[in-house]
Amino acid sequence: MIFARRHAELLDCGAFRSLAVLIRPDLRISVMRSQRLAFDSLLLQSAVGSDWQRRELSVVLEGRYLVRAGQGLNIEEGSALLAHQERWNERWDAQPLRTLTVEWLGATRRLFGGAAELAIGRRPLARLRALASRIESGPHTDEREPIARDILRELDALGLLQPEDLVLPSLSPPPGAQRLADAMSRLGCNLAGGPALCDLEADISRSSRHLRRLTHHFADWLDTRGLGHRELLRNRRLVAATSMLSVAEASVPRVAASLGYSGERALRTALQQAGLGSPSEIRQALAT
């Protein structure tokens, strides 16, 4: 499995989000931490896109998670959300939140629709928290598949999976995929460091054209969904910008500076070109 990180923060506002993820072509397991940042997927679809019909299981390890699907679900700590949605409206509360999410493809995705909340006992929750911490610590290559299998076994014991979901054929990442993931992670964790000027080509000693070919070649392993490295970086900055605008005291210039934009005008232009509207429109949408 490939391991990757993403991180963005507003230091002076005490707001941040981090993501640690294990990726395979057929499976993605991620641990997300967020504090004071809201998120709404519908705001981001025009910028990020979503061509992966997913079956998803999210366990709330800490905090509270809100999904506006149908009548809406308020998922508290110690509960899980099982869902299969192509398009849905999701966000999390401003309080500190930590989730473990499993997303996968397969025949079972055709057997389930909608979303449902499920309770998890104290002991299974403690074991899932421990496994999530191992992912966040950056597991060694030979630890990643066992961690993934342990998580699937825990979820199976809770009755949350189908037998075919447990089939996890051994797959070895193609040579160079993890190196590229590491380089992209460095960019994704350093959005404030002038990301538009970061030289990913020099970082992995490849030309821009070769790097784009590699990104497309490793698309399934890197979870890039067919985008090139510059488009991926653009999308990550837009995701972070949208979330940061949910912090009431975070001014637009402050958000722009924290993400390496040259100024407020550059951020506004990027948001509008992505079809996300103005910062005030985004704030209003996140507040509703």
C-alpha cells in the first residue's frame, strides 16, 4: 500500500486539518483530524471532481460528524456511518474531530444505497483508535497491509462488511509510486510554503512532462483520479481554502497568505475559476 499525508492549518486561529492515508487501487483507509474547520463536499465538487462511486464506512473516533443525506445524520463519537453515495452533502462540526474512514470498490457497492448510523462498543472503538494511531505514525512498508487487514477484521466483527469485502489480494506498488507519493505529500503538508513555486520536478529528478506521465501511470495507487500533479496541488489548496473560510475570525487575506497565494485577489480568482463562488458566498453556504 502507498502511504501519504496532507496537512493545512491556520496557526493563529487554532484551526487545522490533517490526513494520513493508506491507498490501494481497490481500497483507501484514512485517518482525518480537524479542529475548528468545517467542510462541505458539494462546495468542492466543481473544483475537485468525484468520479469514484464509493462505498464508505467512517468511524467517529472523537468529536461529531454531520451528514445531510435524506433527513440528515448526526454521528457522535463511538458511532459509524455506513454509506454509498455518488453525491452527498457532508460536513463536520467545529469541535475537534478524528475519524477513521474506509472506502472501497467492488460488487457490494451495487447492493447498498443511502446512509445509516451504527453504534460501536467501547472495546472495538479502542482497538480502532489504536490502529488509526498506527496509520498516523507513518507505518513501515511491511506494516501497511497487516494494518489494513486488522481494520477490516474489526469492522467485519461488528457486522459492517460483506464476506467479499474482506478479500484483499496481495498487491505490490509499482516501483517509484511511493517516492512520488512522498514528494506530493511534502507539498500537501506545506501549502503555506509557496506551493505554486515548489519544484516537484527537481524533487524527484524528473522533467515536467515525465512527471505528468508518472502521475497518470500511478493514478490508481496515488488516488489522483487521472489528474496531473499541478491540478492535484491546486485542488488541495482549494479544499483547504474552503475549509479555512469557515473560521469566522479568519480574514480572506489571512487565508490567502496561509496557503501561499500572492494575495487576496489571487485567492478570490482561484475560487471563482473553480466555480466555488466568492469567499462570502462560501462562508454563507458553510453556515447553513
